[in-house]
Amino acid sequence: MEAKKAAAGTSLESLMSSFNTRIAELQDLVIARNMYPATSVTDLSAVDAALKGMELQLHSIKDRLRDETLAIPKAKKIIDASLRQQKKLQSMSVYAPSYFPERTTTILETNRCLMSEFSKQDLGVGSLKLEEEPAALPKEKKGRGSPPLWHITANELDSLSSYMRGRLTLEKVNAAINDMATYAEANAHLISAPKKKLAENHWEKALELRDIAMTDAVKGKHFFLENDIKGPALKLDNTGKAILTVLRHLGRISETRIGHHRVIILLKPQ
């Protein structure tokens, strides 16, 4: 963007320099015309007519340049507003298919509301309303969209090598799975909650979680961050790390790194 501005400034300076040179030439012609009346010299009559025509063109060009210069800030505001609206729509479209693909009626109603909202907006710069709040996830019906609680069985735990299993028990591992579902449920609530219903100290984390939820690796899945692990059954100690290793091995979770966060995704039974 800075390069384009620099190039535009150079082009404008070059054009103004050309105009100044032409103006100096015109001034010389005016001096010459005043020295010799146009009616006394045939050639100067043609020069006089050409001079007047060029002066009119010069004024027209200056007026056009002034109008274009004044329009640049307005155009920039329109572009910025359009990009903000595009980001909002992209955020909404990411979540819609993952959470209620079968509810066609709800999707159609949402689309109609959006079309109505945008149809009422004036295309003028002053009337564009910039949305400061990213689109929240649509609310789910009660009993839908809960994090998976895929507990392990005694046979699965016994199938592990003694080195991997260590002193873990079935109760400890399944209690940790319950904790992970709680973490994921809390994050899903932050992602879907509107700004006005969140405490100020939770808003920054909600924005961060929404960005993570939009990535290809996490989209449509329940997840939590390593920093969310605070017990009571799952903690960031040696036992907790061993539990995470076992659950990865048994296909209950997968992990990815997004930015500086270690993201743990809860998997569903196949």
C-alpha cells in the first residue's frame, strides 16, 4: 500500500511539474501577445486562440485533479468498511455448516435477515456502520453440540504397554476425559456468546478462541488449550502428561499448534 502511495505521489509530482512548465510557456506567450496586438499580426491571432483554449483545458484539468484528490479518503473509508463486512460474513459462514447443516429453515431465515440488513444500508461513506464485534457462533438447541465423552474401556487400557500405562487407572483416565469435555464446553460458550454477555476480562480470550476455531485444523471440532488444563482430575504434571499420551494413542484426542498455543482437539467415535 505504501509503495502504491509513493508511486501515485511521484506521478502527481511529475504531472504538476509538466503543468508548471506549460504555464511558464503560456506566460511567455501572453507577454508576446501584449507586446504585439493580435489584430496586427495574423500569426499571433492563431496563437491567441490556441492560448485561450489551453487555459480552459488547464482549468478543467486542475478541477478534475482536485475532485479526485478529495474522493480518495472517501474511497478508502468505503474499502475499509467493505473489508470489515467481508470478514464478518466469512466468520459467520465458517460456523454455519458445522453446527446446523440440516436446519434449512433457520439458514434461510438468517440469510433473509442479512439481506434485509444490507439492503437498508446507504452506500455513502457516512452511513456505513462498522461492526466492532466479530460474528458469534449461532446458538445450538439444548442437547446438541456437546463435546464428545468417549471414555476408554478396561480392555483398551490393558492393551497398552506397561511402560505407557504406568500407574494409570481406568478411573483416572476417564475422569480426565470428563475434565477435557468441561474445558471444551467452556470454550464453546465463549465462542458463541455475544460481547454484551461476556465479562470484559473474557472478551480478549473469546476473540482468540474464535480465530483458532476458524482454522482448518480445528474448524467444526470441540477443543481446548493446554493453558485451560487446571484439574481437578487432569493437571499439567507427569500424570497429566501420561494421560494425554495415552489418549492420543487410543485416538481420543489429537493435538496441533496454532500460533503460541498448543490446541487439543476432542475426537468422536468413528
